[in-house]
Amino acid sequence: MASILKSLRLAGDPNRLRLMLLLEREELSVAELQEILGKGQSQISTHLAQLKQAGLVDDRRTGKNAFYRLMAPRELMELLRRARPEVPEAEQDHDALRLALRRRQDKVRRYFDELAGKFGRQYMPGRSWKGIAEALLKLMPPLVIADLGAGEGTISQLMAQRAKKVIAIDNSEKMVEFGSELAKKHGIRNLEYRLGELEDVPIRSATVDVAFLSQALHHARHPERALAEAWRILKPGGQIAILDLNRHHFEEAREIYADLWLGFTELEIERYLKGAGFRNVETAIVHREQEPPYLETVLATGER
């Protein structure tokens, strides 16, 4: 065991303090610590090596992975917990840790991700994503749905088959005109298109059962305002569902798709939703592209 003074010197670094406070809660791998702290692998490994040499942490090998655990004495940790408020990032690490552990435990979703990757590679008569979507829509109760950032309204038209009413909102006059004509052509009477912004939705407060945003949030100038508007138009007990890109570095998306944001982390979306007043918020990575730029899709849900 290192001397008290050496332990205090090591723990006095904000990053090592955050590491020790996290490891007090759970054994974590370097990759998980990278994800939580937003630091590089070499920096984290250096800090862990220093803490291990001092006897404050230890590691446990499992296959190719090493999980680090806390070995510091209780008296030292009591002192470090009191210092937590002095490191603002440490207060945010709790939510990031919860997300990291959720992904670790989500073995079932990874299994179904593999199945989804095989879906469609081999021909099977009568099996298609559209067929599955249609079947699932039939199980949905008749609701009033706001499709925010609807574009031409492909998803709106699918949901209108079962919904009581779908209100499709988009800020492009051409999109609204095209979608309206298409709905009229196909006799979809419970689908209404309205011209409007995500941050100023032309829908009365507390009149909608579901607010749905599919690849729309990264076009919002102020994502937090867009989600506050979604909360406003929802009835008490109403639900929000968001499909958007996980944070990425494909800068070309700004020019090609007019994206204002290069996606969002799960933690960012969760904070936006909770900040808007939503409860029972859940997020998950539900799709990973197999080709460059390897974009990932985040699903986030919450209740008003």
C-alpha cells in the first residue's frame, strides 16, 4: 500500500479522481472508461498504471479484456467522495456509467443485431421488412401521432394505416405539398401535413399521444427546444420516440444532407429529454451500418 501522501497526490489529479470514483461503483474495462470519460486509451492506461503501481487499483483478466477494480482503503475513498463536487465532470460520470453498464448487459440486443444483419441476405418468400412493419403497426392502438420533421411523409403514411390521426410537420413547403398530394391521391384522410419548424410546432398543447422524430433532430437548430416542443404537444402520459444518428465524424454529412449536428451520444439525447421534462427515458443503439462511414442509429423513448 502506498503512503498516505502519495495516495493523496495521485488522487489529487481530477482524471484519476474520476477513475477511482467510477471504479468504486463497478469493475470497468479501459474501453468502458474511455467511453465514460471521453479520454484517449493511452491517457487512461497511463493513469491506471500509476494507480495500480500505488496499490490503489488492480486488474482482472478475462480473455482479451482487463477489468479494473478499486483497492483503495475506505478512509481514502470517504475523503475523495467529499471532493467530488470540486470536479464538475465527476457529477456527470454517474449517467455515463449507467449507459455503459446497460450496453454491457444488453447481450440480447447484440444477438438480435446479428440476426438483423442476416435478414434479407437469403431469399425467403414473403419475408420483408415492410411486411414486418405492417404487422407491427396493426398491433398499435389508434392514436394521434405527430411525425416531426416528416419529410415527404413515408413513415407518416405507414402509421396512418392504424393511427386515429397523423400530423406530419416539415419546414419545407415542397415536402408538405408533395406529401399532401400523395396522401390525397391514395385516399389517406387521417393524415394532415402542416408547414412548421421543430422548435415551433403548429400543434395545440396536450393534444397528441405520440411524438415521433426520425432522423430529424440533427436538423434542429436547437435540439433542446425541439424536444421541449414535443413535450408541450403531448398529452399527459404521452410518449416520444426518437431515431437519430449516434455521434459520428462524417463531416461530409453537413454538405450532403444539410445536417446541423453530427449526431448525438445516448447521454446527450437522454439529457435533452430529461431537461424537457420527460421521464422513464431509455436509449439504445439499434442499428450499425456495415460499410463506411459505419453510422449507428440511436433509439430514444420517454414519457410525458
